Amino acid sequence: MLRVHVRSPRVNVTTPVPQVNVAAPEVRVDAPPPAIIPPPVVKVDVDSPETADCVSMNSLRKELERCMKHKQTVEVILSVDWGAQSRRYRFGNLVRVEDGIIELKPAPSDETAPGSVIIPLNRIVAVIPTS
């Protein structure tokens, strides 16, 4: 007996790879460039709010100027004691009124020494015209 072994031949089979080209339609959108709107320029004049002290000083100064213009004798009531006699008031005629001070010429019967007294406005509590 004769045995014959037959082997099948090795065959490399390759299939060709299909080449597929897909072309999509091209979409082109032309949009205008974005509009850049600058912020508005706003000019604001801000006045500092007047405090009650400032309003009070302005009103006091106006009243003192009115009394000086009419040459009225005034009684000035002070918040602290002034002078050798420790009085909280003064009688006299106004010589000048400025931003922060007044100059008061005392009445002749009020003091024996002639002259005038300079009083800061922030020490005045009240002004009473007497003429």
C-alpha cells in the first residue's frame, strides 16, 4: 500500500479594497463682521452733597451779612465762654463777616476797652438782631 499525502497549496487571496471618494457639498456663509458699538460717553458732574453743618454755616453767614448791611446791633450767643467775664453771649455791631469768622465791635456799655472781637462761625449758636 502506498499512501500519498497531498497537501493543499497555500494560497494567499487578497481582495482589492474598494476606494470610495465622498464629496460633500461645500457650504459657505458670508456674514457681516459683528458690529462693535462703543459704550456711550456720559459726562456727569457730581456735586458733593452738602452736609447739614455746611448748610447751617451758609445760612448763618447770610444772616450775619444781612445784619451787617443794615447796621443792626446783634446779640451773638456762643457755644463756649469767651472773654474775662466768661459770657456765652456778646452784644455789638458787625465789622466784617468772612468765610469762617466774624469781627464784632462790642457795644459801648458792654466793655470798657475799645476794640473788636473775632469769633469763629462754628462757635456761634444763634444770632439775635436787636435794633
